[in-house]
Amino acid sequence: MSGETVFEKSRPGRQTRYISPRAELPASYREVPEDLLRAAPPSLPELTEAEVVRHYTNLARMNWGVDVGFYPLGSCTMKYNPRLAEQIASWPEFSAAHPLRPARAAQGWLRALYETERMLSELCGMARFTLQPSAGAQGELCGMLMVRKYHRDRGDSRNIVIVPDSAHGTNPATCSLAGFQVKVCPSGPDGLVDISALKEMLDDQVAGIMLTNPNTLGLFEREIQTICDLVHEAGGLAYYDGANFNALVGRFRPGDMGFDVVHLNLHKTFGTPHGGGGPGSGPVGVVEKLEPFLPTPLVRKGAEGFEYDYDRPHSIGRLHAFGGNALVVLRAYVYLRLLGSEGLREVSGSAVLAANYLKHRLEKAYQPSHAGRCMHEFVLSAAPQKKKRGVRALDIGKRLIDLGFHPPTVYFPLTVPEALMIEPTETENLETLDAFVEAMLQIAREAEENPDLLHEAPRHTPVGRLDEVRAAKELDIRRRPNKEDE
Ligand SMILES: Cc1ncc(COP(=O)(O)O)c(C=O)c1O
């Protein structure tokens, strides 16, 4: 495929005869007053329909996604998501329903939202959930704003939140955004929260703790009950970052351990893929004492059916219009109903088994961050390869692309040098896991025998090494074909 853009492929006057854009314009468009019309037509590319279809089909084929192959991107739970949920979410009864319809004309939608909330509450041991936040990070903000309001409404000015160094990066950012001061709690040599350090940090200024569990090393916080108890004794609240719930769903309820707030990433565990620029959903669950602070509206069951509840005087307000990214919530509803409680237990069991299988097979060739069992993901370090042959985690990730796999997450968590964070998920078969192991073992041999091969990877892609820092920091994806369009 040529690397030309549609603008470069464009030829003046080229078009498909049977398409007449003017005739397709709805009447309302033709009624735009003359003085509001642009002086010159936009310089759109001119191509035939076939050229357009081929251009975009070929571009789509260059994409890597969960529907194409293995995607072991740690901390992202890139698993296969059932088509049935997609199909139901595309039904016009759901996708074309106007959000301002009166509740009596939206009973099906409201029921789906209400029942999803009930199921998530049951799975997490929480009193209620809001479905509004549109990502995990926004869920965190929602949760921490409620923590803040809880303390302030009691006349308490506590302002410190403890965040372990093994937390997801969004946790400290969220605390700052919610107006708290962050204090980082170190991990012990086992990768878990250092309880004696935590004890020393607790005082009457601590508003709470934000705990990612399993943490970013893929480890379950064994002292989780003690952590919760200690924070509560100091008058703080305990926040559970449940974005990694794929490891625990159906087996563990944060509420049973004493957590006060929890967020989930529906776009990881419950039927929608993470990333890719699509919408997400980060519902937040709370225990009874925080219920009044939930964003408004909630859906409740009234005498005449389901209805929106706006009468919430202590609410932190709104985070999103209507029911949040409701089609993502609907996918989660279908997913939960499809799997049931037994199916969900199998999800977490298989996700953890797959990760332990990979870890066990790879830890002779790569240094694991921690010995022993992991949860749904694990972290390897390429530090020995870097020291011996100058091969970095980045080189290993790039070489995997040549061998037909999406790279794992690299350089995260920050506590592990040359980190490679691998999350296989439950939806891969044994053959795929074995093929990935073979590729990783081949790369380990190549690192010894021919490190330059890895430094130059990927070799079989349309483009090789990109300036990723510049791409991230100077994002400019707008093409300006003509001066007048600038
Ligand atoms: C543990 C954890 N917390 C929070 C987040 C943030 O979620 P989002 O990317 O939807 O904002 C993620 C993202 O994957 C995560 O893994």
C-alpha cells in the first residue's frame, strides 16, 4: 500500500458518476442563508468511491486490535469482547433513543441502567453505584470529590491522601485534581504496601488512602484488611481502584474488606475494550454513608416505573450528561447477564491462570519483578539484557511486532527498571500463549546473539522507529492542503 494520504491521491474532477452529493443534502442544509455560506468550497479530496473504500480499508488493515491478535498490554485488559453485546448496543431502540425522552417512554433503558447498578453493587459489596463517569480516571475524580465532601460536611479539613508507590499513575493525579495533597507510601521488598511505613504516615490530617488492587506489579495486597482498618482508625476513608477487577471479579468484594469507595473500568472488565479512542465508563460505588454525595441523577424504581432521581441536595453534582456513556454501560449489562456469577468467577480464574502460566514459562529468560504467583498480570525487567548487550525493554517490544504480537506495556510501573508488563487475559487459548512464549524466548536468544537486530526492530512494518516522544508532545494530525484552510 502506498503511504499517500487521500489528499495526495486526489485528482481534480475525479468522482463516481452515480453519487451526487448536492442531491443528497437535506432540505434544511439548502436553507442556510447566503451570507453564512463559505466563499469558496472546501478543498476536499476528489476520488472515486472505489478509491475511497480501498484507501480506508487498507488503513484499517494496518491497525492492530483485539480482533486481529494477541494484545498483552499490561494494565489494559485487552480481551476479546462478545459480539452479542455489540449487536444489542447497536439496536436503534437503544442507540437512537433520545436522552431527553420522558422516563415513561424510556423504561427499557432505565431498567438496564438500574439493573446494571444493582449487579455492580452486588459484585463489589457496595450500597449504590453511579454510572456517570466516562473513564476510570474520571471515576477516581468522582470518588475523591465525594471523599472530600464527606469530610467537609463534617467540618473536618483533612487534606492528605496516601497513595502507595505501586498505585496506577492516575491515582496521585486524581488526588491533586480533587484538591488533596499526596503522600506516597513505599512498598516493601515483596512489592506490597509497607505496613510500618503506612502506620507512621497516618494522623488526623489523612483524608484517606487510594489503593490499586491488584497493584501495578500484578500483586494482591495481602494485608488489605489491616490497611483498611488502620486508615479507618485514623478517621480516613478507603478508596479501592478496581480497574484491575478482571483478576478478582466474582471472587472478592472490596466492600467486605471495609472499602468505602470503589471504581471499576467497564472498558476493561465488562465487555468493551480499553483504549483505541472509543468511549469508556468508570462507574463508582459507595457505602451507605457516602450515598448522599453521589452525582445526580440516579435511576430509581418509583410507583410508576423507573425514573431519574434529581432530588439529591448533598450530591457533588454532575460529571456527565444523563446516564453517562450509556451504550458502554449497556454492553456491560449484556456481558453480566450473559456470564452470570459462575461465568464471572471463571473469567477471573482463567485470567489469573493465564498470567501465571506465562510468568512461569518466561521467568528463566527474563527477570521477574517479584518471585512467586501473580494475579492477572506480571512485570518482567529487561535490566539484565540492557546491562549485558544494550537491549532495552523498548527493543524487545518492537521486535515482538515483527513476530506478530502487540508489545506489552513498557516502562510502567516506574518502580521496575526496563519494565515489561504483561497481561494475557482469559480469552486467549493455550496455542496463542505458547506462541507468545516462543517469540519472547526467541527474542531473549537474539538479545544474546544479535542485539542489533533488536535495536533496528521493527523491520517488517510500513514504518520503523518513530519519534514517540515528539508524537506525544507535539500532536499535530491536521493536514493543511491549502493555505486558505489554515
Ligand atoms: C489500575 C488502573 N486505574 C485507573 C486506570 C485509569 O482508567 P482510564 O484509562 O479509563 O482513565 C487504569 C487504566 O487502565 C488502571 O489500570
